[in-house]
Amino acid sequence: MFSKLIPTIILLSGFFSNTYAFQFPLEIIDYMDDATIIVYAKKDDINKTSTWIPGDTAPPLTIEKLVSTVNSWLKTRPKMQNLKINEIELKQVHKHEKDNYWYYLIQLKNKQNVKYIAILMNGQILPAIKEPKSYK
């Protein structure tokens, strides 16, 4: 009887190990120009990025490298190719301040559109959206 349960136990243990390996994205809520911006990141991505202590050294991701990374990324996005960097803000990752994790919040803009992205100090681009205004 027990030997018939072994394949089922193996199957279920594989299912549950994969279920727990999945990570829900963290929502980092920040602000830029009176807009609420939500950045989506995985905890592993934050833990893999470079740390930075202001005043000790230059940021691991320089502005020149940041601009180059964003422009290269925009070229791979046909719907966003006409957007340009409008604003850059250096932000600490909320709830990870003591770990010295930072990122850049970038506003991309043209005459019709405004989009947002975030870039970790290792150059990884994270999705970000402007939270819609609620109507009361």
C-alpha cells in the first residue's frame, strides 16, 4: 500500500518546492513630480545589486552608464523609441535603507507620453508605472 503512495509523494513534493520558489514582486512606492510611482522588483534582484554608501565612493552606476543603458534599452522597445530621458532621481530602496541599496527612478517623455522605469545599481531595468488617480 505504501509503495503506491511513493510516486504521489514525489510528485507533490516537487510541486510544493516549485511553488515556494516563486517570488511575488515587491512593490516599491515612490514619488516623482507629485506622481505616485510603483516600481516592481524581486527581492533577489535587490539583493544581487551593488550597494552604495553616499560620500564613501561614486555610485556603482554612473550617470553616463545609466544614460547609455537607458538609450540602448529604448532601442529594443519599438513603442518607446521616441521617448527621451526627461528626469532622473536617485532613490533609496524602501525597507532596504540599512542595506544601502539604491536605484535611479527615470521619467521618459515625449509630447504625447510619459513613462517611468527604475534602474538598480547593477544596471538592471525594473518596470515602473504611474499610479492612476482615484476618483472620489
